[in-house]
Amino acid sequence: MKRSWPVAALSGVATGAVILGAAAVLAGLLERAGLAGGEPFPAVAVGSAFVDHTPAALREWAIATFDGQDKTALFVGMGVVLVCVCALLGVLAARRRQAALLGFAVLGALGAAAVLTRPRAVALDVGPTVVGTLVGLFVLGALLGPQAPRVGAARAAAPARHEQLARRPVLGWGVGLVLLGLIGTWAGRGLASGSQQVRRARERLQLPAVRHRVRVPAAAQVHVPGETPFIMPAARFYRVDTALVVPEVDPATWQLHVHGLVEREVTLTWQELLARPMQEAMVTLTCVSNEVGGDLAGNAVWTGWPVRDLLAMARPHPDADMVLSRSVDGFTAGTPLSALTDGRNALVAIGMNGKPLPFAHGFPARLVVPGLYGYVSATKWVTDLKVTTFARDEAYWTTRGWSVRGPVKTASRIDVPQAGTALKAGPVAVAGVAWAQHRGIDKVEVRVDDGPWRRARLAAEPTIDAWREWVLRWDAPRGHHTLTVRATDGEGHLQTKLSAPPVPDGASGWHTISVRVD
């Protein structure tokens, strides 16, 4: 009888794997055929629904704890929970089959409900979940074998039934079905991940010529080993968004719709966007989730068309003060209209560091707005701009406790040496970056222990929209020391010492590290 419990648990896990595998294949076929409206794969839909309802504090903890791998951690956590639940239902099925079948049906219903909550969901999207659940229930019944009679010798038959379950070749079938379910999930996600045609379209894309190319002067870098690159490669650029699976949008079908409080609605196709006069802009983006001293900031050269020119075509009404941008995955950001029309380099960007946008950073098009945190401005995979007012509409994160307008706070960071480093006594280069997008950095100061503030040497500042590198030469004596940095922006405002968490409008405080000098 003891052998039957592990085998029954395996039956439950196999059932869950088959449900997911079948649903993934069908969802992938729907997406490949262009029949899906939202997210038809229940695992991703459930994860997205979880993200949508995650409290801000928990989200910040996850980002900080998993160092940008919070989405991977979420999928792993979901997998562990699902395996445990399915195993328990499998054990339950050995005694109360109907209750276990009902349990799997409830799981399927929850998955279907999550699918229907996704943006642009249509009724057909629940088909993979429903069919996958039915297939799984059939598999569970087959693995458990004939149901024992309920009358007469039911009590006496129970041990025999468990023995029969233990004797059946369920172990081999269960392992095989688990593998089959995993293969089906992998194949289904492959079908849904975008056709080779979309990937080839990105590979073939040649960015339009720009009149004035951005060039980084050598003087903009302090050239200290270990310092953060002035231009961050796309592969190292931070990624924080709400998309559990990176969208792969076909530029041939992409459109950007401008509507709302405008005199004229505008719909821009991909070819029409490519025909617009492009420009390059060097802009540092910062996530509001960035902790003091954190790495959720990056500087890049973006290629795109000024948003102000697009909005000029639509002619916003005088009472409008916000543009609600929407991503293909349903994310929205509320950007002050003034930040898109005041002459700063706010772009509908299609390129990053001289190449087409990577899929993870918004291909085919995204918004880039200097001076604002990404959650109110840097919408990836953008498809919709609604000209509106802050009184009338709310964006994704502002409905979850974050501030409405999100201006970037002045920040500075020590990159070299790293915290906890053991150094040799003598000359040491202390270096880092500071940023106050669209205000610029005027001064950076460093303090050793409780000593006086010393002014660091600033590298050149090609634009006030990008971060600025700095370096201080320190004659390090032996012992344990604390290094602190602070910056003053281009308007003369000193970075605040007040320590605050990211929620609700960005972290603040002076970055401090400790080192040992031998």
C-alpha cells in the first residue's frame, strides 16, 4: 500500500504536465495562426494575473532579491506550487477519485479565468485550457485504472485496488507523460514565441539614416578599470517590465494609434514610421524600483522620431495634460503631455546603440523620455497613445500605489571599488556615475569616513539627458573605511540625504560602501 502513494502522486504530476503540454501546443497554434486575442497559455496568464495584483512592496522585494531575475523566479515558484498541488490531487485520487477530478477541473477553471483577464482576450483564448484540462482528466482516469465498486465489498476491495495501482506500470507511464508534457510545453512556447519571419524582419532591418549622429567624446569617460560603460550594451541593459514572456511583434502588422483629446486621430504604420525623419539621442533610463546604489539604470543611444512631431499631427486639445501609452501586453504609462512636447528628446524609438531594438527592449517601437522614471514614460512594444488628462485616466502602476508623474531624482553611485573589497594602501581610484536626467550633473563629492567632502573630477557631459562619470583619487591608509558619494544637479540642488525606499516615487539617499585597506 505504501508504494501506491508515490505512484499516485506521480499520476497527479503527470496529469498536470499533460494539461500544460496540451494547452501550450494548442495556445501556440492559436497564436501562430493569429487567432489568439490575448494570452491563451494558462501558465503565463496566471503568472501575469499574479503580477497585476502583486503589492508594490512585494514587487520591490522580488526585484531586489532576484537581481532582475524575478520573472524566472516567479515561473520556478509557480512550477513548484503546481507540482505540489498536482501531487496532492494524485494522492487524493487514489481514495476519492471524484474529488481529485473536481480539483483538477477547478485548476482548469482558474486558468481559464486568468486567460480571460488578459488584455484583448477573446472567447477562443480559453480553448487550450479547456481542452488541456479534459485531456488531463482522461489521462488521470487511465493511470488510476478502473474505479473500485462502492457497494458490497467496497471496503474489502480498497486494499486490492491500491495493490493494483501499485502493480500497474504507472511509474513508467507517469514518467513518460511528465516528459511528454514538458516537451509539449516547450514546443508550444516555441510556436508562440514568434515566427522566423518576425525574427528575420528584425535582422534585415536597416535603421534609417539620421542627419546628426551621436558621438561619445573620449572625455566623457574616466577610463577607470571596472567602471560602468558610458554606453551600456543592450545585453547588459537592465530590463524591468510586466511581460512574463517577451512579445515578438511583427512590424508588418504593427501600428501606433493616437486618439483621445485630439482634433485628428492618427494611425501610424511601420513603413510610415520608417519614412519619418529620424534622430539619435543619448538618454539614460532609470527604473523607479532602483535602490540607492542599484544598477537599474542604463545609458544608450536611441534612434527614433520625436513624439512631439507625432502629437503635432494629432493636435491635442488645450485641456489635455497626459498621454496614456499602451503596450501590446496591456501595460500602460501616464506621461505628462508637457514632457513629450517641450523640446526634450522624447522619441518613438526603433533603435538602440545603432541597431534595431532587441525584442526584450521593445522591438519594433518603444517610448524613450528623458527625466522621467520608466514606469511613467518608457513603454515598450507601444501600440497606442491616448491623449487625456490625469483627472480622467490612471496608468498601470499608479493604480497600485505609485506616484502619478515620476520625475527622476538626482542620484549618484560608487562603482569602483566595490563594497567589501580589500584594497592595497596607497593611491586608489574611486569612480562611479551620477544622473539627473534633463537637469544634468554639476558636481559630485566624496567623503571618506567622517572627513570633509572632496570634489570629484567630472568627465565631460555630452548631454544633460545622460549620466555623468566621475573619479576621485584617494590615498588610502590602512584600516576599514566608509566611502560616501553625493551629487548636485545642474539646477544647483543637492541630492537629498533623506533615505527613502523606491515606493512610491523612487529611492533616495547617499550611496555608502565599506572597504578594507591592507
